[in-house]
Amino acid sequence: AVRIDPKNKAAIDLVMALRRDIQGRKNLMTSTTGLVDEMLTSLRDQEADVDKKTLALKNLVNLTSNKAGSETLMKRDGLKDVIRFLTPSTAAASTATNTGDSATTTTVCCPLQQHALNCVICVTRDSLPRTQQVLSAVPLSLSLSILKQKNDNSTLLGGVLYEMLNSVLEDRGYDYTKRVLGEPLKKFPVPPLLSTLFDYFKECCKVAEGEALHSLINAIVKCTDSRVLNEELLNQDMITYMITLVVNGKLSYQHA
């Protein structure tokens, strides 16, 4: 055991600060776990009305904005409960059940789907493993069906793509920017998921229009400070593809 001189005030203060920090993290994890479980119970409750489910999803967005909440959601197999509300028909049906009018729910921006998308954005943030799980759980056909809605929720897919790209590029071993000044640039292997995300981007661009399309383009533009991304944009002819979008009139371009 390590003994500390009781007269060494600096050492004692450091130990006390560490103890408070550890206890604080433990309390946060405990409270987060309980809250995530409570929200998932609401989502799984067949008798819960749309307001209760909407509140549960909204709370999950806040909870998954930190690592503890995201990890708990994944451990509790809660991703599938969130993804269920991404499906336009499911989200609309849930809203219609509450309003009694299914005719008006497919054209509006459904809050259930909106919160579910924001939750997915939080879950994929800064985590390659969680990004891989989301890619496996959310089929391309679902993303395309969201884009076909042509409402504000469609633009949120750009946020999902950005967080996935960022997680892939920032994964340890792939980041070209984190190196000692003056050290020769090493050729790291290209992240395997990068090609998958490029294919995802292209397929989405075939369906996306207006703000949704701009949101997808911006997701890539915001990541261009990564050298590996820039190299792969050239290697896979992505620059040419985006220029084609402009030429074909799908993407507007304004010269500064």
C-alpha cells in the first residue's frame, strides 16, 4: 500500500480530488444506466402513448450525447428500439394512433423520427465500434426512404454521415494529422469503412434533393482537413462525382 505523509498537503489534496472525480464518474454512470433503462422501457411499452414515446426518445438524445449514455444504450440492445422509429411508416403510424388521422402524418416532420435520428447521430459520435454497429443495423433502403420524405428529417442524414465519417477517420492509426512535427508522414492503411461510406453517400445522392443533398455534401466537406479522406476522394473519383451533381443540376453552386 502507498503511504502519504499526512503533512504533505499537496499530495493529500491530489488524492482527495482523484477520489471525488472517481466517485463523480461512478455516480454519473449509475444514474445514466438507470435513466437509459427507464427510457427504453417506455419505448418498448405497447400501451405507452405517442407523447410518452416522444419524450423518451428526446431524453435518450440527451443521455447519448455523452459516452456513458451511448455505451449503455448499446449494451442494453436499445439501438433496435431507436431504429424502429426511423421507419417512416412506423413513425407515422405511431403519430396517427395518437391523432386519429393517418392522412396527415406522412407529409409532416415526425418528432418521433426526428429524435430517433438525433439519437443515432449521438451514438455514432467519436466511436468506430458504435459506427460499425449502426451501419450494420440501419439498411441503406431505410436511409433512402427517409430521404424520399423530403422534409426536415431528411437533412439529418447528413449529420449521421458526418459523425460516421469522423469516427472512421479519427480512429487511432488512421489519422494523418496527429504526428510529431518534422516526423516523416507514414502511409497508414485506408480505413475499410471509408469505401463503404462513399458508396452509401453515392446511393443517397441519387435520391436526395435540396437541403438534404447539401447536408450530405457538407458532411464530406467538413471532414476534408483529413489527408486520408482527401486522398481517397481523389482515388475513388469522388470529386468528379460531385462535379457531375453540379453539372446535372442536382447541386447548386455559387462562386464566391
